[in-house]
Amino acid sequence: MMTLGWAPPAGGLPELLPTGREWDAVRTSAAVATWAFNILDGRRTPAATIIDTRNGTAIWLIPPGEAAHAPWWQWGRLQPRVTVLPSPPTGLAYVGVPAADRQAGPGLHWRVPPDWDGRYIAAPGTLAEALAPAIIAVHGPEALAMQCRVCRRAVPRADAVTALGRLTADDPYPQRLVAHRECARHMIVEECSA
């Protein structure tokens, strides 16, 4: 459920606000954010982003608890380049939130996209989809965790196996599938390689 009504303080100094009440937060580097903006700005509902020029980070606010309920691979494969700041009871984090009228640096400010509709809360799925290619653009394809085709969790490259097989008996053709060793046992395997 999208929380559209939340807005930051109207003016004054930034406030330190906790995650989990009005929103959770997704943090990445300014370099990854810059690439993500190229993708997100063309979307129907772009959200404002907190930019901190002092430490070179960008933070998007997402509905509270959404990251915990999303398929975990949606965020897990983006780590460590992306951090989801948790909601209680799993944890509590605080985010420096600039005043609504602070839309330019230096320091902590809001980055407002073109054609902005006043939204401060980002759509989690759309954000995750934009961050994956942004990470690859900035850090290369090795920076993004591989994804097991069976359980959909991240699989470290050193632990991955590639199998030629089918996920189900209904799959018409075998495909090259990356998986955890244990998960590969659940595929209809025709040939395996480490």
C-alpha cells in the first residue's frame, strides 16, 4: 500500500526521523542514484530523493514494511550496494530528513524529479528495478549478486553451479540455469558443471 500523504517538515533544519512509522528507507551511493534517476525520471510516479552531498549518498523513502514483505531477492541481490534501513521489530534506523523547501545543496536536500507530483514515498518494486541496472552501470556486472533460478535468493558466484535442465517437467526445452548446489538437485538436470 502506497503512503502518499506523508510530507517532510515545511521548513527549518533537517530532522532525524525513525524508520518504520511513516516509511522505511533505501540507501545507495550518489553515483548509483544518478544512474537510477535516468530510469526513474521517465516513470509515471517518480518520488523525491534525499541527497546527502557530505557523504555521497541518496535515500529513497518506501512504505513501511514493504521491503520485508517483498520477495527478498528483490532487495537481497542489490546488497551490499543498496541498504534497506529496517522497520521495527527487525531493527530501527534514523534518517536525516531535510525540510520540504530544501531542494538544492550543498548538504542534505531533496532531489525533485521533473514532472514531480509531490510524492515523497517511492514505489518499492519500481525503485528496485531501476537500482539493479544502475549498480551494473556504476560497478560492473560482477557487483550484482547472481540469482538462483530455483529459490530466487542471491547465490554467491563462488557457490553457484550452472546446470542444463528444466525447472519443471512442463518446460519444453532445457535451459542453462544458475542455482545453489542444493537447489540444483531439485531441477530436472541433464548436465551439470561447477
